[in-house]
Amino acid sequence: MRSIVIGMLLSLILAMVLSLSAKAIDYGVSPNEWSATVLGNEAEFIDPMSFNDLLLGIHTDLFGLIITFILIASVTARRGRSRVVMIGFLTLSLLSLLTYPIGMLFSSMIGSSGVILSLGGFIVFHLLMIMGGLDSLIGLLRKKF
Amino acid sequence: MNFKILQFVTLAFSTLVILQASLGALLFTRLVGFTPHDVNLYYGDKSLHGLLEVILPHTLFISIALMAVLHFLAFIQTIDSRTKKRAIYLLFTLFFLDQLSPLFITLGLEFFAVIKIIAFVGFQIALLWVWILIFRETLKLTK
């Protein structure tokens, strides 16, 4: 059982790193590049993303990210960390994960601020999942739980 | 865990899964339509190859995702086995109906448009229920 969870955590951490890399290639790494991809840029002749494509992208991303969150949170909760750390981890993860789709969906109304919020949420969520995964992985390797 | 924080975390998670289901429903409505007539039109025009391009990745990835989610449900000892069995049978039945209905629609069985809509909505709701069930029991561990 221990080796299955170790394998799963390693795969999920790798998936998070790959997800960040894929987004960096597709959308760019700076807020300006994200805004140009989602909202378009007349000066550079970049068309905005269609609403259907945006919906499809968010829906697909969110499905994978919710599953990742459930799996990592389920293991991390058994790690035996203090209540404050667990509350902080769960709350921050959920808030950042909520910010990503909401920022994207409202970007057509609030402009680039929505895209920047979304970018922030996306990066924070991935970093938290990588940290939570690594913390549980180290605990498992040391046979702490 | 402080009750208000517990409520907040549960609310945030519920909002997330409801948002995900709404996005799926919105996407389905925009691409396919809302009524059995729209569903028949959409799938009736598709070739078998076009249909397989949609069904194949969905069948592969959703079955893996279901296995991952349901195996966590199986590990939770505070949920009785009857509820677990119900969740497993319900999710897989709705999943198969949802994925296979378009095939029957292209074969001319228009009645499957209604089954497709019911299975799609039912699958979304059942998955939300299982996600919330797992998360609720996980929160109990942090008390």
C-alpha cells in the first residue's frame, strides 16, 4: 500500500510540473502573454480565444486539478500535521483553485485583471499541490504514517 | 477544527464542484443543445469516426479517473459498504449509458437522446455527490 501511494504521489507531482510547463508553452509565462492569448491583442494581430474553446480548456483543466486536489488532500490529511497547517493548506488550495476558472470566465467583463487573477490562482494551486505532495512523500519515505 | 472554518472549506469545495458541473453542462448545451431534438441532430450528423474521436478519450480517461476517485471512497471506513456499492454501480451505469447513447443515436434509435441527457445530468450529479462524500470524510480526519 505504501509503495502505491508513493508512486501515486510521484506521478501527481510530475503531473503538476508538466501541467505548469504545458500552460507556459500554450499561454506564456507573463501576465501580458496570458492576456494576449485569452483576450487577444490587436497590435500583434492575435485573435481572442473563442468562448467555447475557453470553456473547454477550463472544464478539462478543472477536472484534472480537482482529482489531483482530492488525492493529495486525502493523503496529506493523514500526515498528522497541525490543525492550523491543514486548515491553511486546504483553504489556500481551494481559494486558488476557485480563482483560476472564475478569473478566466469573467475576463471578458473585467479584462486583463481577470486573466492575471487566474494566472496567480493557477500558479499558487500548483505550487501548493507540489509542496503538499512532497511533504507527504517525505513522510511516507521516512515511514512517518 | 473550528466549525466556521470547516463550513467555509466545505462551501469552497462545493462551489468548486458545482462550478465544474455547470461548466460541463454549459459546454454541452453550447456544443450539442438542450433538448432531445438537438441531441439527435448533433449526433445524427456525426460519422462513426467522429463519434469515436469523442468517445475513446472520454472512456479511457473517465474510467481511470473513476477508478482513482472510487478507490479512495473504498478506503474510507466511516462510510458504510452499502453507500459505497450504490455510488460505484450508479457512477459506472450512468457513465456507460452516457458514453454509449450517441452510438445508438447514430444507428437511428432516437429514443437514446433522452437517455443521453438523463445519463449526462445524472453522472454529473452522482460524481459531485461522491466528491463531496470523500471530501467530507477527509475533513473529519483533520478535526
